[in-house]
Amino acid sequence: MTTIKDRRTIRKFKKEDVSDHLLNNLIETAARAATMGNMQLYSVIITKDEKVKEELAPLHFNQPMIKAPVVLTFCADFNRFTKWCEYRDAAPGYDNFLSFINAMSDTLLFTQNFCTLAEEEGLGTCYLGTTVYNPEEIIRVLNMPKLTFPIATICVGWPDESPNQTDRLPLEGIIHQNTYKDYDEQSLNEIYAHKESLKENKEFVEINKKATLAQVFTDCRYTKKDNEAMSEGMVKALKSQGFL
């Protein structure tokens, strides 16, 4: 059993199955998360089928974690609630951006609950941020109807590694008392000093032939060009799914 302070991302998993009984128990408990108006605006798609994983793999840039025993796609879902309203002679008005934000928030709370509970059971998890990069194709592969949207993908299995924890910013980097206090150069130097001093990050800078770690992020990992292109794809998917 691990605590949140002990958590680490697992990218290598044993081939051992994760039982449906355990998954269902974790999901049922995770669903106690706070939710907008007690509407539970989320669904989770459990993928164990290898063929479906193969279809999903390129949409997640063929990251090896997609081969985990279980791949969970957590989805914002206003489809279920909308249809319930319609079948009860109520006129739903959830085909808009605010409704998407509400459903996305519900989904992320539910997702984090699941991850914490799974790790307490000894399971390993890996969050794939690539879910929002290719939403249209993920929607197609998973046969998702209008008013649903993929928010997070979590790879789950029994750990086959025990990696070091990644660094985190110090508390003074994320806490603001009473009101937001903006950062100046001196405070940022202090906040990012440890991250920039780490051997692996210095090597990261050198390998990418950059002058600073920040340049690795802006010029290599998360570029303006890529962000704008993927933003267009997300807006297009939100429109096709009925949220815009």
C-alpha cells in the first residue's frame, strides 16, 4: 500500500491481469468524488482487448505504456444525462461550452480518485496526456456518441519497476496567500533552482542542444506550432461532439 507522497508514475507492467472485480470496486469508490449538481458527468471506457489497444496506440504516439493490462479512457459525458432528461419530458440545454467544462471537471475529479485508490491497492498507473491531442480519432475508435469527450487515459497494471520519483516545485512556488502574488525573476530563480540543478535535466538540455531547460519545453516538447495545431483539432472535435 502506498500513500500519495510515495506515488510515482509506472511505465512497465507485469502481464498479470487486473480483475474486473477489483476494477469495478475501485471505480465504484472513485465515483464518490464531488460532482456538479450530483449529475456524475463522466463515463470510463475499460479497454483490455489487444486489438483496440493497437488502434489506440498510434493516437498516443505509440507510447509503450498503452500495452498495459488495462487502458482506461475517462470521458466527459453529458450524453447519458441529456437522454435521461429527454426520456423524462425535460428539455436539456447542455450542448454548449460551459457544459463541457462542467463535465470535464467532474471527469478529472473522478479520474484522480481512481488513480489514488488504485495505487493504494498496489497497482501502478500512468497518465497519458496525449488524450487531448487526438480526440477525434479516439472518439472514432471508442465509438463515442455526441456530448461525450475523452479527457484522460490511464494505463493500469501491477508494477514491474520501481522508478525514482520525479521532482516537484517547492511549496512557495504554488501557494498564494489571500490573493495571487505574481512572480518576479528572483522568485522564479528560487522556485526553479532545484529542477534546473538536477543531473537528468542538465542532460536533457545538453541532448537537445539548448541553453536552458525552459527552451527544451518551448522549442522541443510543447511548441507554439504544435499547441496551435492541436488546439484547432480540439475545437473541431468539440464542435463535432455538440459542445460548441
